[in-house]
Amino acid sequence: MLLSDVPVLAAHHAPDVAAVIFQDQTITYSDLRDRCWRLSNALIAVTEPGDRVAILAENCAEYVDCYYGVPGASLALTLLNYRLAPRELAYIIGNAEPRILILESKYLPAIRQIRAEIPSVERILLIDGAAEDCESYAAFRDSGAASEPTRRPAEGDLCWLLYTSGTTGLPKGAMLSHRNILAGVLNSMTAWEVGGADEVCMFTFPMFHVAGYVMPMHHLRGFPVVLLRSFDPATLLANVERYGVTNTAMAPTMVAMLLENPETDRYDLSSLRRLGYGAAAMPGEVLRKARARWPGMAFSTGFGMTELAGNVMTMGRLDHDRAAEDGLEILKSVGRQMPLARVRVVGEDGADAAPGEAGEILVKGDQVLSGYWRNPEATASSFTDGWFHTGDVGRWDTEGYLYIVDRKKDMILTGGENVYPREVEEVLFRHPAVVEAAVIGAPDPKWGEKVVAVICLRDGHDVSGAEFVAYLREHVAGYKKPRHVVFIDVLPKNASGKVLKRELRDLIASGAIILEDL
């Protein structure tokens, strides 16, 4: 089976159901199948198997065409982060070397700025508007026949090329084949709870993010999918009310924004039965507030990453309810293993860590990436005997629940002691004056590294750095306390809501953030 088979199967079973509801546009499953077939056939006429086609756009119906239609032509869809600067786009496009670039007009100035640096791009298809050096995407797509393409890829062929967020260096292209993506889809389908015939789903993440694998999962079930152009609390709330959305997923930062938004209670959210969260760690305090605010909501979470084409761990409604009622620690976990992948936690010696011991999380399964694009060194260093090294530090408990301790590269080594920033951040989030917080390491001539807390204060609160250190002294060991506390208006994040700690470290290194002694 191929990813491009998804709209064909859905159209067979539910031809008249709304596959995509985007703004005031409704596309049925039979419409989506024909749009994807047309795009595939139009691309076949001007490309060779294995060529790349890149897309730079916010969420839109045309993006859904590309999810299926580009791989359906035996091509690789390269998904570009629209929040990147022109220089960053130049690097990724230059690395992927797509022949065709599908673009929204608002990003055309950025592409023109770097046009000489991306010579592989032979033609630009504009989703909206018109320009002299571009073609109409719709006209190009509709030049293809609405019939099954004659050129069919293999399951192991490259399907999506997603670049890592670059939190620790230059982005790497994660190669996901048809088999990888569908394995991720099927793993979630076997593990996640399913609603009834009235299910209406909402997709909130940027479609260039690996969370896009949820779209074919909903489509295989023939559910209507409401697509948000980008995350905006008011738009999200209005769409839940208008379409009777029953389930959605979002990043923890999005959940926190809804909790902080005074408009939230003005909307009818009674149809919303399930809320998944992921893409970054959920602070325990935010989750507790969300459960208190929406007591009838079924919450779920998991653990996954770009290189895994989705999730490999899950914790559903029953675990959340059990944890909340019994006050169990598992509320801080990402749940148990899903059935179609294997997960291990190993120590520095490569041996499996005992419950309670921290180690690196390794994964094996069909959904694990095929490798890194044009980077055999990174591919080789990421695998040991077929097990993929995630770079995340975790620990098991005796019941098989996995706890994410932190990113391996974010760990702070101070005076020979390991400090996992997430532990300190969890304590900071419990302080009533804190909206957001990030804990990072900064170079120190005596201790090697020192702990620095970067905090966003809630409006109307005035708390000093010394007061925060005194507060932390009651909850964490002395070597884990910050040597410096920095206040900032907003933390830098990528499109999935993950805090970019590398940018914070760079700001300190450049002197843009001054560390003053407490």
C-alpha cells in the first residue's frame, strides 16, 4: 500500500463525505481523489521518478493535494517551514534540490531574494494570485487527467522529505518512505481510541510538521477534517462551534493559550470530546488546569518525532483518568508502547536501563526513517543494530510507562552533576507568576556549565530573580538551582511549539542577553 492510495480508498468507501473543510471550501473524498490524481498525472509529464517537489505554504486545501498527489507521481514531497528566513530556506532547498516549487504568493519575495541560490528549481507553481515568473498551480494540476496514474512508486520509495527543526545545528532531511509513513499511521490507528459515526476532526498543526501523518489516519477512517490555516485561538474556537468538532490535537503551548484566552468560555465547545497533545513536553501544571477547565474532556498524549513518522508511545483517556483520580505519577509520562514499534531505554554502555534509571530512548520499527538525505554519516551514527537513537533521555517505571527526562543535548553538566532542565522547568511552571519558562546551560569557567532560567512573567506580576531562586531552593537540589534568572517577553519557538533553546544559548553567547549575578 502507498500513501497515495489513501484518498482512493476513502473515496471508494465515503465518496460524498467532506474530506477537507477549509475556510468556506468543502472538498469531498471523491473530489480529493480526483484532485490528487490530476496533480500526479500533471507531474508525471514533466518529471522523472525520484525528483523532488517542494511546497512553501501555510495550511490550505492545495497542501492536502500535495500530501498524496506528489508521492503518487513517484516523487518526494519536500515540506518547507514557512517561518524560516530566506537564508535558511536557501540551505534546505539547495540541499533537497527540488525541480518544482509550489508556493503561496506571500512567500514569493523571499524566494526571489534567494532565486540565484536554488538553480534546481525549474518552475514555480503559485497557489494563489499571479506573477510573471510563476505558473498557476490550479491550472497546472487540472492539466492532468482525473484517472489513476500509470507511474506507481514502490513502498520503499521516498515519499516525504522533512527537515528537522535544527534546534542543535543545521537541519537534516529525514527521509520517510511510503512504508514509513503508513506504518506510523497504522500504529496510531491500532492504539488510539476511535469515536462514533459523528466524528469530526480538526487539524491545527502546520502541515509541514510530521504531525501531518494524522491527516491520512483520519482520511482512512473517512472522517470529515476541518483544516485550520494556522493556529489562532479565536478561529479554532469558532470552528469547533460551527462544525461540531469532536476531536483535535495541539501543542502544549496552544493549550496554554486557550486557557489564558478570556474569550474561550464564550464559545460552545460541548461537541469536543477528545483533546490530544504533543510535539513538545506538556508542563504538569498546564495539564492540571486543562483537566479542571474541561472536566468532561478525554485527554491523550504520546511520544514521537519527525524521524519516527509519528508516535510510538501513547497514553489515553483511561490512563489520564486513573492518574487524576489516584494522584499517580503516570500523568507526567508519555504512556506505554504502541503495538507496531519497539522502544528501549539504554545506558551509556548500550545495555537496557533498569526501571527508574535514565538513558537514551531507542526505537525500531517500519515507521523509523529510511535515513538522512545526502548525509550518510548522520544516518550511520543514528543507528545501532537497526535501533534508531532518538537523542531523548527517558526512564521506565515498573508498569511500563515511559517518562521523558529531557533532550540528551539539552542536559546540563555542572560541576560533574547532570541537570535535566525539564525537572527545573516543571517546578517553575507551578509558580503563579510564570507563563513560560526554559532552563538552559551557559559556559562557566569553574563548573563547566551553569544553570540559567529564562522566564516569561504573567501580566501584573513582579517577581525578582532572587525570589525565584529562593522558591526553587525548596523543591530541587542545590546544584540544580539557576545561577542566573533572565526575564523575557516570549520564548523563541519553532512551528510545532518547541522552545528553541539553541537560540537562547546563542543570545547569551552574543551578549544580547546579559547574565547578571543574583
